[in-house]
Amino acid sequence: MTLGSLLNSDKKENRMKILEDTVVHELISIMSHEKTDPILLTSICRFALQLFKTDEVRLDEKFMEPFYRGTASLRQMIPYLGFDRYFDLIASARKYHAAKNKKHSID
């Protein structure tokens, strides 16, 4: 994600512009949606990891609080880890693989 790359900026002002943008909070909230495309969910989880590693979020409890609220209910992710949604995940992987590799199939 481009936002994730920008979080690695050496300039604190650049990171703060991203961290204060409401779209970042909306992206993080996707992790708590009941049904999310697994490819998008993976990307959002990687972005969240980058986000929580920034000093601005990691070292300031008040600043972290809205991001924490956005991820507080991650129970929606549990089914992707081998329960009900696991088969949806496999179906999506097959769909993406088929679109990328028209001559090869996954059985």
C-alpha cells in the first residue's frame, strides 16, 4: 500500500498527515467487518502492522486510542483462521489464481 510506504517517511510531518487522515481510520475498521475480501484483508493487516510500529502511535496512548477502537473487535477475523470463512478464503484464492494464470488451475 502506498500509505504504508509513506508511513516510513523520515519526516514526522509527512507521517502525521497520513495518521491524521480519516481514510486511515476507515481502512483499519475494515479489519472488523463481517465479510471482507481476503486479499484486501491481508493488505489492511499489513498496513495496520506498519501503522502500529510508528513511534507516533506506539508511544502515545491517546493518539493510539482511535486506531485501537478500530481493531478492538477482530473476532470477525477468527473464521478466516480455519473455521467457517476458511473455505471462502480458498475460493477467493482460486478465483485470483485463475484470473492470473488462465492455463493453470488449482484443484
